[in-house]
Amino acid sequence: MTQTATRNPRHVSFSRALFELFSSMRFAVSLLTVLAIASIIGTVLKQGEQYIDYRIEFGEFWFGIFKPLGLFDVYHAGWFLLILAFLVISTSLCIWRHTPGMLRDIRSYREHATRNSLRLMAHHAESTGAVDREAAQSYLKQAGYRWRILETDGTWMLAAKKGVGQRLGYFFAHAAIVVICIGGLIDGNLPLKLREIVGNKTAELRDIPQSQVPAQSRLDAGNLSFRGNVTLPEGSVGDVVFLNSGEGYFVQDLPFAIRLKQFQVDYYSTGMPKRFASDIDVLDRQSGKVVQSGTVEVNKPLVYDGIAIYQASFGDGGSPLQLTGWHLNRAASQKFEARSKSTQNITLDDNKQYTLEFGDLRVNNVENMGKDAGADTSAVAVSKLEQALASSQSVKSSHNVRNLGPTIQFKLRDSSGQAVEFQNYMAPFLDDGALYLLTGVRKEIGASFQYVRIPLDNDAKVDTYMRLRNVMMDPQAWPEIAKRTTDKAFQNGGFSATKRDEFQAVTQTILNQFAQGGFARIDQFIRQKVPEDKRQPVAQTYLKILQGATVDAMDIAQERASLPPLAVDQNQYRFLMDSLVATSGFFEYGAPVYIQMTGFTEVKSSGFQLTRSPGKQIVFFGSILLVIGIFCMFYLREERVWLRAEKDSTLLALTGNRRSGDLSKTFEQHRTALLPAPKNEESAT
């Protein structure tokens, strides 16, 4: 009985299989592909912003997808750092696996090559006759070769080589990947990520003063790597920076303090900043003495103690403001004065409790305003009043670039927490010879501001308009306005008392409707009370009555202020019609007050980004290694030459790492120089 032996497949241990996987080229290339995709995302998508900005930009749906993937801070995401770590391991194993054999091959001259193996090479030739060994050595030396000679039994072999440094290119390229990834791991703040995983450090989520941030959300000055931001007003000092971390932040203590002495900014004619720079002092934290001073500009950082201080942004640093306000919902004593600072809040009592939350003061505001497309309200029907209002308030683009001067943006928040955002300009806006103040409002974040243009009097003030508006909105003044308007309409007689009373009642009704909602309210009133076929002429009549009543309201306003009446010329009539449009616009404005900025003392602030990145030098070194590796691989050509001489014949062989036309030419040169004059030559190329 015979037994048939079966061969079992070679058993590979788990550790060996894992080693083969990690040290394989395919695994490393797969990791590099993922890193390349992640780097593209990190380049396209702005990194390290606050989560609220991403919510606004992408919406809740995409924000909910991008956030778990860590796409808002790709280079510090845990999975990105993990891939870097695996790539370091994989490439290091690959180097450890192949480098010994590569070094042996570099050192070897392969002088033991046999005749048959040389004949199998693509470039070889044989010839009879003796070879001058010394001449061959001299020729190879001039050609840049190093050689070794092996003699056995009357036969000698000259094995020469050059360009073997080309093999080192693969080593340098792989080593560069390891070094660059290690630098990335260091600057990716891997130690902080590990401390977050074990719970030693957690990001602070509350908006509290940095002095109150607990120790678990603070990083000491010895932190290995960080990139944080701080904003300093002129004259102030800062010794910490803030590191965004998801929905929270860390407070990074600095080994020194920074004082902003002065901020400088120059503008182009378009209003874009041309140059901005900060004059700063670096202070010792213990003594407060200046240890270094300098000017920081964009892409021109100041480096101290291994920390680079970059100019990142600029803005308002809390400028004192002088304000004049008008209570729009009060019939009398509506004007008031107030003082505040930009970026701060004040409380406003207008029967309800309101908070004014001021934003940044902007001194230069160059806008493409264009020409006003307002219509002649005397010829506009009430059914088109809303369109006329929108047209009068809009500013259409016609490449009319103007500097609108200082502006302040603020929010008015009521006791329930609801807020409306406003933007008010300080300097008058000149349009076709008339002056206006612009005040804008928007009720949704990201929406465009809708502007109301407040006409200014001959003194460039809003006081005359506010006096007129006060009378137009005062029910006690309506009977007197209606009487004066009726007297003017019936001054020539010819109409009955009944008609006169009806006209006066209609005038008072129009004033009442206008005071409840402006043009839109009158339009609604006509739609409810007048048949459709009669609305157009009725609307035109109502509008003419309202215009005449506005003239009389202005006279009453002047009398109440103990001022002489204003002559109604073309400019004054335009002022009155613009006042009607502005008064109607304030109903859409939706605020109980109008705030006018009458003065300010500018205080600038500068935003700095401070980085400690020891990995940068490591990455720089890795980049040098990569350049060396690429140079070796692409610009060095390895060549090996064998010259085997026996009693009656000589064999020449040449091989190189690249098959090219140059290698064939080189072989022909070597054959001419090294082989004896052909007698019976057998060659193959």
C-alpha cells in the first residue's frame, strides 16, 4: 500500500502577514491617496473657523455631515493624524525591509558574473585578441567609473560601476515621507489629541473671560505646538491666544506678552486695504520689560522664542461713540443723547426693555452706489405706492463708487431675545443735489440690508425731518392739518359746506391711514373700500391730498418749534416728498428708535496669529530629502561595465537602470575604446 503525501500550503503567521501588509507599497500608496484627498478638502474648505460660521454657510444638513468627519479641521482631525502615523510605520518598515539589500547591491561590483550571464545582457560584444588592462583602467577612470579586478586561472575580470547613488534616491524619497509625516504629526498637535482622548484636557464651551477658564481648558507655555489667534486694541497687552477646537476653544498661555503700540493701514481708492501693519513690543511676563520690538506685516512675521507672530486681520478696538437717538414711537420728547463704545452693549428703555449691541466701527466704506431710481411721487398712483417706495429706497449699481464714510452696525434685541440688525452711516449721502442719511435694516442673518434714506435739511441735519414726522404721526395734529389743507383747496369758493366737510374728513382719514402703515396702509385701505375700476383715480387723488397735507404739517412743525415757516420752493418740495417716503419706510424699518452716530474716537485693533511649529523645520528637512531623492532617481544613471579577458577572447558587457538611446551610444563608445581591433568579432546588441 502506498501513501500519497499532500503538500499543505505554507502557513504564514499573523504577525508576518501584518508585517507584509504594512511594509507593502500598495498599502503606503493607499494611505497617500487618502491623505491627498484630505489635503484637497483642507485646501478648498477654510479650516479652523468657529462652528457657527460653518452652520451659517452650509446649513444644518451639511454641517451635520461634515462635522463628524472632521472636515472643518482636517489637519488636526484624529483620523488624519492616525493615517499619518500608519504611513510613518508603513514607510519605515519598507525602508527597514529593503535598505540592507539595496546597500549590499550598491557596494557590490558583481565581479563574479559568469560568461553566460554576461552574454545574456542586451548590450554585449566579444572580440579576439588581447586587451591592454592599463589602458582600459585609464579609460574607465576618465569616464567616471570605479572598478575591481578579479583574476582566476589566467582569466581576469574587470567589473566597473558608476551612478550607483541612483539607488539611494529611493531611500531618500522614502525617508522624506517619514520625516515629513513626523513633522505633520508634531504640528498636528498629536500630544493634545491624546490628552483629549484620555480626558486630561477638554475644550471650553462657555463664553467667559479667559481668566475664568479652568485649568483643564488651558495649555501651558511649554505646549509642543499650537496655532492660535488674539485680537488686541491699540495700547493693550495680551499674554494668551485662543485655539479653536470644534464647538469650543482652548486658552494657550504664552511665554511672553504682546503690546500693540500702533496699527497702521493704507487704502486703495477702491477702499480695499493696500497695506496694514502693527508696531508691537514683546514683553517679559515677569518684569514687563520690552525684550524685542518690531513691525508685523502680512507674510512678514516677527519671531521670538520660537514663536512666529503673524499679522492676520484688523478691525475696531472699541471706539468711543457719540450717539443721538429719536424714539420713533413717542409723540413728544423723542430726541435723546447717548454714549457708548463699539463692540459693547447699552440698555435702552422705550416702554419695553431693549439692548443695543454695537458691532465694529468702520471708518471707510467705499460702495458702488449708482444713481437713485426714485420716481416722481406726484404722478404715482397709490396702487403703485409700494413699488415707488422700494424704488426710492433702492440704490442701483451704475459703477458710481463713493466713500460713504464711517458706519456703525448694531443689533436691537428686545426682552424676549429677538434681534434685528441695523447699519447706520454717519456721513450724508449726496444724490442729485440733495443730502440724505442712510440707515439699513435686515431681519435675517446673511440677508441684504434694506435702506431708508432720511432727507436732511439745509443744515445737513435730520431735525427738520423728525419734527415733520412727529406732526404727521400725532393724531392731535391731524384736524389742524386737514383744516389747513381744506382751506387751501377751497380758498376760491364755489363749493358747498358739505363738500368742504367731506374733503376735510377724507384728508384726516388719509393722515390716519398713513400714520398706521405708510403707503402700504393707504393702498390696503383703497383696495378694501374702492371698487377696482375706480381705484386708479382715487389713488391719485389721495396722493395729491397727502402731498398737500405734508406742506401744512411742515408749517405746524415749525410753529411748534417756534421757528419761521419754510418757503416751499422746488428743493423744499422735494424734501417734503422724500420725507413722506422715509416715514413710510420706517414702518418696514421696524425699530422703536433711530440711532444716529454723531461722533467717535477711533481705536483700532489688530488680529494676530501666533504659531509654534517645530515640525516646520522637520518638514523642511524632509522636503530637502525629497528633492535629493528625486534628483538621484531621475538625474543619476546607474551603469555597470564588465570586461572579461581570456587567452584568445575578450567579452564586454554593459547594463544600466534605464533602457535608452544614450545607453546604446555609450556601449558603442566603450566597445570602440576597450575591445581590441576586430578580427573575428561576434556581437549582439
